[in-house]
Amino acid sequence: EKLAPEFRLWLSAMPSNEFPVSVLQNGSKMTVEPPKGLKSNLLRAYTGIDEEWFNEAGAVSKDCQKSFRKMLFGLVFFHALIQERCNFGPLGWNIQYQFSEQDRQICADQLKIFLQESDPIIPYKALCYTCSECNYGGRVTDADDRVTISKIVTDYYCSDMLREEYKFSPSGTYYAPKFTTKEGYIDYIKSLPINQDPEVFGLHSNANLTCAINEVMSMLSTANSMQGTGGGGEGGKSSDVILAEMSAKYLGEIAKPFDIEAASAKYSVNYHESLNTVLNQEMLRFNKLIVRVRDSLADVGKAVKGLVVMDASLDEVATGILRNTRPGYWMKVSFPSLKPLSSYVADLVARLTFFAHWYKEGHPPVYWISGFFFTQSFLTGVLQNFARKLTLAIDTLGWQYNVLKRSFADQETFTKPETGCYVWGLFMEGARWDDDDGCIAESFPKVLFSDCPYMHWIPVERHKDHTDMDRIYMSPLYKTSERKGVLATTGHSSNRVMTLYFKISENHTGKYWTKRGVAALTSLDT
């Protein structure tokens, strides 16, 4: 009935919403987090290795033991590297994974077994597969992240690892030390710099800027969400005045819904022109968004005057207007976007203008690929036109991507191509397009995003496509810089659109740009 003053209760638990709040409020909380930085991660890993296990591993022969210690260091470095890549946001991983020490230990045990049983042959492919696809890959759910981790692991599970001159980064700072004891590896790790440059991760130096911007934007977003929505101080506008002005402004900018009946009559279903159906479907999708946006803006204006009751949805819209954030009520029926509210409205107006011009003037010779609500339907429409024209099965078709010279955009008028379509409106993150050399190149310092020139997308039968895949980087195309998405009912990702093929120079490989985190985007965050 009476507790001793010295009594202490230690509880360990996984995160749970059902954990008693009173215990959390009255207790001292501790958490174990992975160490920050490559050096700390490596040091923690090696200090935690059992010395007897370390000395016995690979002892079947001297060469086997040397190979094991080299590759064990590579594995530990790989583990630290993929954890630290999370700091760079989508440039590192599309989804922020929590890789554990158990993943590393399982791989270390497997490494020991494989080397001892296969000595003197080292099964690199089997090691890469078990590491990137089974152990660590079991956590990696995004398809593009799976490609990235499978490329990264080949830097450490490879025959070059056994060479003394092999370095992990261009600077030569990081490498696997010569054969030595556990203490010798720890001494080398202690000599490493505390802070690491992005080059060790395979990223451009701009990644540090991206990391800093993401951190600051996260802090500002949190601060913005905590600020009040009350009236301003002396001389400032009250929240009611701001709401009335901004709702009226946005309402005046956003056009009324499209006339679907007139559009269906003008662009009726046509076997040889699938884009008629695409246009009608896009208008239907945008109408659903337009109606919700315009109705809520009108009701916010009325609520300020006391004419209607402010419910939860209207309160969310009002808060978004005051804080310049996208209301979740709109985003439930909206295209993906990370823009602030003012930029989102401007983007919506530009999209509606694009389709209104399409409706009035006919199919455009050049398509603004960023303006589509459901981009995949447009791509399917173009493929269907090609397939029906030549009486081909649509599932046998693929794409060829020709990046045009930037001077192509200077034309006063454009002519529709005989095959495929001209598109514009894409951006590239992690690299840029070199107009002179006709390939992707390193980003300019402090330039995080670069615009892609106009492109000519050409449908082609896959067996007739002679593209040299060794000189191609297969770049994912996303709708937003967040990159991650959810699987929609259509079977498509809500964010990923398709894979583009960009030519690369002879000095680089596709793996180089994969580690760079290069991707194409249809819209930016501003």
C-alpha cells in the first residue's frame, strides 16, 4: 500500500497509442536512437562487435580471413551510409526507412557463412541479393528505392573491395583499412572527420543545401501551424478582413466549371482520336475540384459576414487562407501538390486555362505535361492513337524520348509531329540537361532544380527499339518533389508517373546518377 522512496519501475515498450498518458506524464522517458554521422555509426558498430566472433570469422584460410574483414568493413560502412542518406530527404530515399542493427548483424553472419563455405570463391551476386533484396530490402517498399539500394551495395560487395587502393569516395578519405585487429579498425574510424561531405553518399554538393532547406522548412512549417489566427495588432488587418479579401480574390481568379455536355459534343468518342476521351475525363476531374474550391471560398466569405455557420471543413479552408497552406478539404479531390496556397491557386488557374484553350482551339501541337490531373491517361491516349493507326497491340509498345534543343522553344508557332507528341513543363532534380552535349550533367552550384527542354515522346514497338541502355539513365518521373506516393485504385502510384530515358555521357554510368538521386518532376514546391 505504501511505496518505498527508492522504488523505481523500468518499462520498455514499442510506440503505441494505447500507452497510458499518465505514465508518460509522470515518468522520465528515454529512447535509443541510431548515432548521427558516418563516424559515430561506424564506431558504434565496431565497438559492439564480439571480439571472439570477429577473430574466428573466416579462419578457414588466411585469404578468407582477409576478405572477410575487408568486406565486413564494407558492410558496416554500407549500413551507416544508407542510414545517413535519410538526412537528405527524397534525394536519399523516397521513404524514410528505419534500418536496424539487426539487419546489419544478419548480413554479417551471412557474410561469414558464405565466405567460409565458398572459400576461395566469393559469391558476390548472392551476397548482394541477400543484403539488398532480402535483409535490408525487406524494409524497402518503394520500387525506385529498391533500385537505389541494389546499386549502392555493389560498391561494397565487389571484387574491388579486396584491393588496397580502392576508395569509397572520390576524395579518398574513406576506404577499407588493411588487414588488422578490431582495435586497428576502431583507431582508423576515430581518425575520420566528424562531418561528412555529400560526395561519400554519391550525392552532389548541393545536397547539403537541400538538407538545410528541408530542416528549416520543417521548423517554419511547425511554427506556422502553431501561430494563432486572431486579429492583427494596431494598424494590421483583422483575420475576418483578410478572409473576406482573399476568398473573394481567389474566387475571382478560379474559372467556373467546364461545360461537360458541350465538350462531349465537340470532342465525342472517336476510335482514331483517344485524346478526345482524355480531355473529357480531365474536365470531369477538374470540375469536381472547381466546385469544391469555389463553393468553400464562397461559404468562407459568407461565414465572415455571419450568413452561414462555420463548420469543420470551412474552418480548415479559412485556416489555410490565413496561413497560406493548402486546405486538406481541397486536397482530398485535388491533384498532388506541395505548393503554398497562393502558388497552388495560381497553378490551378494555369491548368484550367490550358484545358480551356484546348477546348476552344482544338488539340494543341505541344502539351503541358505538368497540367494534367491524371497524366497516365494522356500517355495511354497517345499510345492508343499510335496502336490503332498501325493496328498494333498496345501492350507491345514503349516510348522513345528525344530531348530537343532549347532553341526549339523559341518558335512562334508549333506544328504537331506526325508520330508521338511534344511535351514541356518538366524539371530535373539532382542534375541538369546539357544542351550542347545532349546528355545529363552535374547541377550548377546552388541550383537545386533545372528545367528540362521541350521533349518529343515517340511510341515505338519494343522489339524495334534499339536504344543503347548502357548509355541511358532511367529516370523516374514524379508529380511532386516529395516523390513517395500511395498505390491508387487505378493500380498507379499517386505520385510516380513513368520512367524517362535520358542520355548520359561516356564518363558516367546509370549507377552514378542513381546514387545522385536524379529524378524528373512535373511541378516544384513554390
